[in-house]
Amino acid sequence: MPDSQPQPHQPSNFPGSSGPSDPAALLLCGARLTDGRTVDVRLGGGRIEAVGTTGSLAPGPARTGATRLDLSGYLLLPAPAEPHAHGDTALSAERPGPVSYAPDDVQRRATEAALLQLGHGATAVRAHVRVGDVQGLGALGAVLQARRSLRGLAELTTVATPRMLTGAAGADGLAMLRDALKMGAAVVGGCPDLDPDPAGYVEAVLEMASEHGCPVDLHTDAADPARLSRLAAMAGGLRPGVAIGPCAGLSRLPSEVASRAADQLAAAGVTVVCLPQGGCCATDRRGTPPVRMLRSAGVRVAAGSGALRDVSNPVGRGDPLEAAYLLASAHGLRPEAAYDAVSTSARAVLGLPEVRVEAGFPADLLAVRGERLPGALSLAYSRIVIHRGRVVARTSAVREYCNSAAAAELGLPRQGRGELS
């Protein structure tokens, strides 16, 4: 799918793309909703002010300079969020030699990756960043700098991911993790499967998160039911919450064992973040857990992108709509449930408020050319992304065909204005 890559700090001529402090409202005209209605939507102050029938909304009180954006032919949706990215390794596969962790390189890649994901519609991104080892805290500092440069375009939060947290080597990891949180990492993460004492690793992470009042986001294959049961028991009740992923190992367990594990995760309030587009650098195995079974058990299931053109997945797209498409086409979710995994559930993992196309909700929206959600997930080429009430990215695609008597006879739509030779 074509990508939109607006650069930060450059002027944009998108309708409604003026700065965040601009008091003018943005009026979205003629948008179609998933329930089939065609509506106008007025945005202001970063929120949805009103939703009404087409032509029924005025610009709003004291807003004579409201910008109108024609969304005829577009489906208007809550914007997706990206709950599982890797900002420090993204876009490194095509560069020769080992991955560079020089701060300038990491910052450039992390910024470009977030903009690619924003062009796809993700107005919020959670990026896992390795701390310790050869990286120290340099990669984290670079991603935090990328976060600052993206302010107003997208929300970028970081997960500090140490390698070891137990034994003699773990003391350094714990110290590094504390320093990472002081620097600005918002989430405690890691991969307990790689530690000699996985249960001890989880315990250390949960204690650190409880001490600092921050969420937990762990990489695990979830192939060991006893280990998963211990994790659920330790994580139960922790606020603001625990997410684990990609959990591909659940699909390799006997169905009754996987079902029991799902019940334990649901009881503990643990979210599963799957990666239907591929794996990531912190897990060796690929695959998607049994998402329908997890949802039936009451587990919140979100979907992320994982690797974005790094060594783990050199062709990764970082596209949440592709993740939703795969959940629907390959894993049996209804389109509405598949889109929920990359939007409402993904935002919940990030601790963000829910978005609905209703008055009072945050104005983080995605307009996709199409009339129904299944078609949008199938061919979501043209997209308009709105963050905090202003247009922050736009992708336009035009498909043209040669003249055809059959097409003319059937009255099939054509987007192109010229003749193909």
C-alpha cells in the first residue's frame, strides 16, 4: 500500500492541518460511518464537538473560519494505535553491516518509522527499546528525542527492555531499568524467556512497575503453560496493567491447555498483543495465538505490527489495517472485531481514552476511501489521518484503467481523468 511520509516541522497544505493552537474548527463533511449513516462531524479543541446529518452542522460558536474537509466516499473510523513497535531497530534491514545504535541513527530511524505508521493511520505508537548491553541508555535517549520531535503529530511512548534481571548479571539490568524510567521510559518491559530465571525476571519487572506506577509489556512466546500460569498469578490486579505478546506458542498447545491458560489470563486482566504481520527481534518463533479462543475467554486481544523492515522482518509494513485484515482473513475474526484489535483495544493497551465518532470523544480519526469496513480492510489505499482535531497525514492513490466497453456498459467507477496509452 502507498505510504504517506510527512516530515516534522514542515508546513503542510492539508485542509485542517494548521497548528494545534489554532482555534478554528474542522468540519468533516459527508463521511460514512460503519453503521451506514452519512454525517458531518465538527471537531474543535482536540475533540469531537458534534455529529449530525449531512449539512446540519454550523462551524460552531465564534468560529467563522472553520475549515471544511469533504469526506464523500470515505469511511470514518476511530484512528488505530500501534501497541508493539521496535523503534531502535526499525528500518535497519536495508543498511549494510550490523544495526547501528548510534543515537543519531536511532533517532532518524525511530522518527521515520513513526511517520510511516502515522501515514497508515496510527496516531499513537508504543516502541520497545533495548537498554543495557552495548546500547546502554543511548538508544532510549534517541527514541525519546524522536518522541519530542513528533509532538503534535503522533504520540510515541517507550518501553524499556533489559536483557537480564536475575543473578549476578541481573543487578546491572535492574540498575539500568531504574535509570531508564528516570530518563522518561513510560513502560517496563523485557523478555523473561531469555533470562535463566523467567519467573524471577517477571517478579522483578512487576515489582519495578508497582514501585513506579507504570504499565508492564513483556515479550513471551507463551509456550510453557506452567510459566504462563505463574505470570498470570503474579500479574493479577496490577494497575495500570500488564500486556504480553506475541504469544504464538499458545497456538501450539493442546486446546484444553490453551483454554485453561486463556481463562487464567482473563482472570488476571492480562492483555495479549499478537503480531499477525510477523515476529519481532525479541522472539524467535512466529505465528499468531488463537485469537478467537482468547476473546471467547474474555481476554483483551490487541494487534501490533512488530518488526518494521529490520532483520526479523525485512518486509514489515507497520500497517495496522493490514494486521486487522490478517486477523479477519486468516484467523476468522469478524471485520469489526479485527479492527477493534488495532483501534479500541490497542488504545486501551496504551492507556489512551476510547475513541468513538460521537460528541465528546477525542478527535483521533482515520478516514479510509470505501463504504464498508470489509472493503476498507481489503483495499485501504487512500487515507486521511486526524490527530487531536487536525489533519496530520494523507495518502492518496488513484487507480486507472484503459477504456473498456464492458466498464462503460456496466457503469463501473473510474478514478482516472486521463487516457492510458
